[in-house]
Amino acid sequence: MAADYSKSTKKPIGKMVLFGICSAIVYGAILSYQGIITAYFTRGALYAALPIAGAFAISYVHGHFTSYFWTVLGIEARKSAVVVRPRPEVERPDRRERPQPQPRLRA
């Protein structure tokens, strides 16, 4: 399994920097405005969706930054071929016979 090292791909440095800046802005805003964020998140009713939406937004921005970061460093997931093996059809009986317990004499 020889890898093709001669192939050069363009590294997404610009996207990494963009998402890195966005990630820093999001984390900076969270740390700077903790009181306001906590006040809104603890109101209840429809405001209960805000922590979930916030977690998705943070995860999206930080996840993309991390993905581009590792790509720029040249670390990629191994792309292995998925082999789908067909399962042989096994003839199964309609009803399984269960053995009856044997009576025992305990003296």
C-alpha cells in the first residue's frame, strides 16, 4: 500500500485562519459577557433553547477550525476501503426446540 507523496494539494490556510479568528471571537464573547449570557440562558420558557443553539454554534465554528488546522499540518484520517461482505443466507427453523429440564432426585 504505497502512498502517493508526489501529489500536492492546496492547503486551506485561509479557511483555517478565518475559522480560528471566529472561534477566538466566540470564546472571547462568551468569557466577556458571562453575566448577560447566564441571565438569558436561565430565564426558562423559549430561552431554554439558547444553550442548545449556542452549543451547536460553538461546536460548528471550533470543529471547522480544528479540522482545517489538522489538514494544514498534513494530518489526515486514513481512508481505508470499506469491504462489504455479503452474509450467507442461513436457513433458520421456524420454531426452536427447547430441551426440557430433566427431573432430579435430591436426597
